[in-house]
Amino acid sequence: MKALVLERVGELTLRDIDLARTMGPDDVRVRLHTVGVCGSDVHYYTHGRIGNFVLNEPMVLGHEAAGTVTEVGANVAHLKAGDRVCMEPGIPDPSSRASRLGLYNVDPAVTFWATPPVHGVLCSETVHPAGFTYKLPDNVSFAEGAMVEPFAVGMQAAARARITPGDTAVVTGCGTIGIMVALAALAGGCSRVLISDVSPIKLKLAETYDGISGINVRETNLVDAVDAATGGWGADIVFECSGASAAIADLFKIVRPGGTVVLVGLPVEPVPMDIAAACSRECRIETVFRYANVFDRALALIAAGKVDLKPLVSGTFAFEDSIAAFKRAAEGRPEDVKLQIILDGEGN
């Protein structure tokens, strides 16, 4: 079938490729409708690796997906042909020790779409375990369904933070994940979120949501801004979503004594961290890698109208224009939050 294939660093093609699509009794076959362009997809396109995951052979991109079920396996009871769905892209080994502990996101045996050597889903159809496939309520569009995946990262961060209702949170980094984390933090009980970045355009978009205030760190010192907002006490929770060394250096200056720092962003290279400052405030440090056991909850919040992700879609592209979509994403335009590719013109 035709797919968007990353041949090597900087080279994308739309071509036919042989992809395994054998159905099992616990699987569903899905005709893809909408696939989001994720920062990790772009990073493989521009750099060819993320940490220990290295592109050594051609790979189909795409892991934020929604579509329509066309066939179900013999054991599948909760889905049927015609159902609109979104898919959780990581498939763990159910018998692994990590899975038995409920930590399937860090299962060493997990296969995750568009992570070398596993192919993604920028193609016409896929076969996926029904247990990781979720029916979209009628009021949730394909576009929103394809954004459940990045919002699940925000949900994982909020869950790891152990929010107490009324908490004040700071999010460093106002990219796609930063905004998703801010929205999940508000949905999880935070009374307000301060979000920092160098892009006034992204900050302005984030501030359209009630409860989010932007801090432009080109113009305002983040430590001073947090001190002013909290009476010098500090934030209850700090979510680091930028991966930038400068932001990481200030983490323990903006979190309150006994507060929580949640590390979400992945630095490209190792960065220094002030452990002594963390100890002197007795901070709790949590880390996030993808998500586990939150995908259905993320979808439920969207369906309930508690979280509106529609304003975050910056542009849509036809499948035939997928390469143009990735070239635009690689430009890093400040007005872009989420670009999506439409593979099937039916429905919305």
C-alpha cells in the first residue's frame, strides 16, 4: 500500500511499501482518516534518531491516529465495523514484568508506531489490538481523536504530579506538549497555570484558555514572575516540557518547598541539574515517558467538553501533500501547534 516513508534523514517519499496487515482474533482493521504530525516524527525526519532509537532502514511515519473500523477479529465484542476510533500506538507484552506492574509504557518489549524499527500509520489502513483501540463518541471528531495521543502525555504528567485541587502549576515550554500538559493540569484540579516560552504567538494561543497565563522569558525573568504570582512561595507543581537546559537550571528556584517537579521534555543532550537545590527544598521529582492507563480518560475529558483541543489544529494537509506537511513542521513556525494529515475524505 502507499505510505509516507522516511527513507533516510531528510528524505521522504510517498510510495508503495509492503506492510504486514494480518488480522488476529483480538485485532481490528482500521481505515485511517486523520494522522497528526508529531515532534518525534519530525525529529526522526531531521535527525534520524531520538536517544537510543536510531533510523537504520526506511520507516513509515505517524502515530497520532484516528479512523474507522472495517473489520473485527472473532474475539472482539466492544467494537464493530463502522465505528469511529482512535488508537493507542504502543503495544506492550502483556506478560512482561512492566505490564504486570501497570507500567507498560516502559516495557522494553513495547512496539510503538513510528519508532525504529516499527512502522507508523501514515498509510491507508492498519491492524491494531482491539484492547488499545477506543471508540470515538459522536461529538468527537477525527481531528480530536487524533489528538488524544498527545493529550495523553499531558494526562500522564498530571497523574504523576498528584495534583491537589487548587494547586498552582508552572509549565516551562509552550509547544504542543506544554499546552497539553497545562490543559490536563487544569482538568486535574489546578486553579491556575503559568506557562513560559520565548514565542509570543504560542503564549497568546495558550492564554485563550481560562486559567492559563503566559510568561515571555525573553521579556520577563521566570523566577521573578513566579515569585510575584505566588507571594514568593513558589509553584506547587512545575512541569518541565521544553527540554531546554536554561529552563531546567531554574526548576528548583520556582517550585515551592516540598513541591513537585515533573520532567516531561526530553533534552537532545544530557543537561546539568542542581540536585543540591532540589534537596534543600525537599522536592519530589517525577518523570514521564509516553503514558499508561490514561488514554480512555483523555478521550473522556474531550468528549465531556472539559478540554477543547480544536483550537490547536494549525493546518490540515491531504495525504498527497504529506511531504509538504513535514517540511512545514520542520520549519518550526511559531504559529503552528498541531498539523494533521487527512487520508480519508469521508466524515469529520
